[in-house]
Amino acid sequence: MHPNPVFRGTDAEHSLTLSRARSFGTLAVNGTATPLLAHIPFLLSDCATHAGLHLVRSNPIARRLKDGPLDAALSVMGPDSYISPDWYEAADQVPTWNYVSVVFTGQIELMPDAALHNLLAYQSAHFENRLLPKTPWTAEKMSEGIMEKMMRAIVPIRFAITDMQSTWKLGQNKPEHVRTAAASHVAQHGLGSGTSTLADWMQTPPS
């Protein structure tokens, strides 16, 4: 995470709201030669003490979990954008990249296979409900036996969260007029992801 404390002081509720809205991140555990990574959808519990997710059984992380729980990190990226020095409309600026990122740390462990059906139903309902008024998809639409066959290829996982750290790098270390000038250019020409949202947050950084 960014060491500058000015980017680390955003209230935790903003980071939790972002993480719930994204519900997708990069899971990382220590590997033998390099870190093991998996890009996964997840759902935070209401109290944010744990998250539910699933992996394909053949995933290296899932295979390692057969030997017991693992220390893990889950990185969630928010919007980001390159910032051109010209956009500040001030002298002696340098290129940078503004972004929002949340990292959860804790332990992951396999859940009983019997928990998989409810986990998948909960996840699909969560995302389908965000598509309303579309009629939500449910597993009942699957042909008999197909869902059960597909479920044999994946495993349910519980991520017990012990800490959350976040970076909201929005130019808070710049004078307001300099930051807002850059924000207007991000909205118009932003190079990155979710630049319109990032520009809004640069205009008025969450406290």
C-alpha cells in the first residue's frame, strides 16, 4: 500500500462499500517460487469479518488448501488513471498514477463440499439482483444433473479477514485548485479504468 499517510486516512466504510460494489479481486498466497494468484468473485459478510469464494479444484491454491489453511491477501482495485503533469496547470509537476485499492489479509480454508450449493446460490443472487428488472437467473434453469456435475469441479472457500488496508490516492497532497484541475482532465481524457468515478473522487475526496 502507498506509504504516504495522506492517502491512507479514508474512512474504512468507504473501502468496504467499494469492495462490496466490486466483489471481484485478486487472491494471493505464498508459493514455492512465486506468489500464487487467482482472480475471483467474492462476497463480504455483513460484518466484514469473512468472505465467501470458490476456486476450481485444479487451481494451485485449492490444491494447497488440502493440507490446511493458508495465509492470504485479497486485493480489490477501484478506479485508476494516469495523471499527466500538464493537467495540474501548475509548474514543476511530474507524471503519476492515481488509484484506489483495498487489500484484505487473513486466512483461507476449505469449507465442506455441502456448503457449496448455498454459497453459489448466494453469489449468483447477489449479482443477478443488481441486474433488476431483468428476471434473475437461478440454478433451477439448469437441466437436471448438470449443475451437480459442474459443482464437482469447484470447491467452496472461507476467507477469515484479520486486517484491511486501503489506498485512496486522489491527489490529496496537492492544493485543491491543482487537484481539481487534474480531475477535470481525468474526466475528459483519462487513461485507465473507471476514470469518471475517479475524477469525481478527486474533486471531493472521501474523508
